[in-house]
Amino acid sequence: MVHAVEIPDDESDAAALYELGDIPPLGVVPDTMYAMTIRRERHGEPLQAFATEVVNVPRPGPGEVLVYVMSAGVNYNGVWAGLGKPLSPMDIHKQDYHVAGSDAAGVIWKVGSGVRRFKVGDEVVVHCNQTCGQCHNCNGGEPMLCRDQRIWGYETTDGSFAQFARVQAQQVLPKPRHLTWEQAGCYMLVYATAWRMLYGHTPHTLKPAMNVLVWGGSGGLGTMAIQICKAAGANAIAVVSSKEKGEYCMELGAKAYLNRKDFDCWGPLPDTTDAEGYRSYVKRVRRFGKAIWEVTGGVDVDIVFEHPGEQTFPVSSYLVRRGGMVVFCAGTTGYNLTFDARYVWMRQKRIQGSHFASKYEADEANHLVMDEKIHTGLSVVFPFEGVAEAHDLMFRNRHPPGNMVIAVNAVERGCTSLAESRARHGG
Ligand SMILES: NC(=O)c1ccc[n+]([C@@H]2O[C@H](COP(=O)([O-])OP(=O)(O)OC[C@H]3O[C@@H](n4cnc5c(N)ncnc54)[C@H](OP(=O)(O)O)[C@@H]3O)[C@@H](O)[C@H]2O)c1
């Protein structure tokens, strides 16, 4: 591959620190940068957890690249990292502070030794899966089963809420050219996760005309799941908590939506030995099931796209069809997932855990974005100082439908390339 740029080998010209949006010469790396950090003593709700600091710019090691971050997506990972629950990220990576952010769009600014496929100046989006790259699972197996598998920006530091982020070279994918920086930074984590949930667990893969129950239809994962279903010719039935969110799901291509507030069958499975109480519970679950049947014409859903967890799991596993799959990637409302085992074994249902995606899956999924068949669902753009506020909205489930993003160095809004950002900002 030909290098299209002159890469300075002497960085003595670099300023010690650049202001957000003041773009350094390509390939010139300053010593320090602005980063939104989490420290152990600040663990708590987002407004307490995040603070701006000036920290050293990480240097890329072998097989790594340094990305100049234009925009960074807001995900629940940042909420968990701030809370320090269920784990403090510092307990995992042992650094003094944590830079969260597991979604980014930006420009490769420096490459470490041994990086051949990517070069300084490449405009990229970043997926968040890190693996060893050397084990049998990384080479012909299933990289998500690599023993060193980590989520960048959560289990590792050097995430995207900073001017520069250090990532493994295998994490970068081409930025879809038509997207603005803000759009490009907001979708990959939830999109690739949803893709694997729906396509990664054979033989229960999405097929035309299937019915899929999508929890949190207007949330990050849900907006992507609905669009994937639509692109496949399948029927997404979204579950939401308001009419406004339901209408958003319909615009995305859901076949119908149900408002969970109209039903009362949530929470852990009740005591199965309390015959009276259990009968009443099943009746309430069936009322929700009947509402689904009204959409499907009387058949059970083929796949339940799960992530709320404790509050919804018993219902999901009861309502999925014989031989169908409940696929889940989280337990946002609690990890104590319960279900009535009788319905799962007698009806031979599959309960499948799922976690992010391999690079192969992220790349496969990205092609539909490049083809403009899947939209990023960008909702609100926050300035860098808005990291805590954006996560606070998410923590309180008050965020708008779709995906929020932080404009890190993309301070000029609506640009689709580094050249455009530089021209508009000057420098
Ligand atoms: N393992 C992975 O690879 C992976 C990847 C991405 C995300 N996740 C996890 O998945 C979870 C969701 O992520 P997200 O980005 O989609 O978050 P999000 O944008 O906040 O969406 C979650 C949705 O869940 C719904 N919800 C909230 N409380 C609920 C309840 N009690 N019952 C049913 N639904 C409820 C909300 O919709 P309504 O209020 O409208 O119902 C909300 O829109 C998070 O815990 C995140 O960490 C895991």
C-alpha cells in the first residue's frame, strides 16, 4: 500500500497541547491532550464521575494505531464505568484513571510497528473489541472467545472521550464517506452488537418474515435491531415506554410497537409454588402475549432481542416460540435473570448470551451503512464538556430516541472529512 502522506519523523514542532478542534499537522502528536477521565474517588453517577483533565497522549505499541478522535459515541459502558459497578475499570486495567468511550470516528495519526494495512491519514470508525490476535480463536475460530478478549474503553483505558485514542489496528474500519463525523462516531458499538445477536448464533439467524420482539426499540441497540430486521424483510415488534418512542420505532421500520406501561407482568418470576399467585401472573403475561399475536396473526415470535434482563427475562423466555431463541447481551435492570424452566425445556427454546461482535461481523454490518441501508440514528450532538450530561440522561432513561455523540475534535459541525474540518476551522 502506498503512503499518500509525508509523516514527520521529528515531533519537536508539536505544541505541548492543542485546543479541541485545533488540528495539529497530520502525524504530529503532542505530548498531552484533553481527556474526560474517571477516577476511583469519583465513582458514582455520571455528573460526579466524569471530569476534564490534561493527560499524556498514549503512544501506539506494536500492532496499534493512534486515532485523532473527531467524535465519540455515548454508550451505557460509560455509565457502568462511572458507577464503578459491577466492577471498577481500574480494577481490570490497573491504571490510575480511566478514559471511557468505546465508539469513535477519527483519523489515524500514528501507527505502531508492524501495522501494514492502515496508514496515517486514513479516516476510520473504530469497533470496540480487543483480542490477542494470535490464538486459535483469533485465527479461524471465534475471536469473541479469545481469552484476552476485552472491550476497549471499558475493560481497557485509552477510550474515545479524549483527543487521541490508542487502539489495536484490527479495530479500525473505513468510515462511510457520506457520514458526518458526528454520525460516524455514534453507531458501531450498538450496531455490531445487534448484528451479532441477530446473525451470529446459527441456526437461529434472522430470516425474511420472521417476527422479532425488540426490547427498548428506541434505544441504542433497539434502533439498530429494528433497521436490521427491516433490511432482512423481517418484522420487528418494538417494546417502548411512550407513544413518542413508539412512533420513532415505526419511522425506523418496525411493524408495530407496544407500550410496556400498558402491561403489568414485569419483574422476576414469582414463586411457582404459590398456585394462585402464579396463575394470576401467567394471565398477565398472556395478555402481553395476546397483544403480540394481534401483530403477528396469532404466532409466537421467532427471536426475542433481550437486554433489560431482570424485569423482562421471564416474559421473554415464556413468549418466544417453540424452538425459538431469546438472545441477550445485558441485564440493565438487574442480573438475576429468572425463567420458568418447564417452558424452555418442553418447548426446546434456546437462551443465548451474546457479547459485542468480531471484526468480521462489524465489517459485514458496516457495509450496509456504507450502502445507506442502515442509518446511524444520531440523536443529539454534545460538546466535549457534555460527556457527563449525556451519560446522565442515559442513566435516567431520559435520553432521546437513537444514539448520542460527543463532538471531540469535530467542533465544526457537519463535516464529512478531515480536510473539510481543517478548512472550516482554519489551520
Ligand atoms: N454486551 C454487549 O456487547 C453490549 C453492547 C451494547 C449494549 N449493551 C448493554 O445493553 C444495554 C442497553 O444498551 P442501549 O445502548 O440500547 O441502551 P439505551 O439506549 O438506554 O436503551 C435501553 C432501552 O431499554 C429500555 N428499558 C429501560 N428500562 C426498561 C425496563 N424496566 N423494561 C424494559 N425496557 C426497559 C428503554 O426503553 P423504554 O423505556 O422505551 O422501554 C431504553 O430505551 C446496556 O446495559 C448496555 O450496557 C451490551
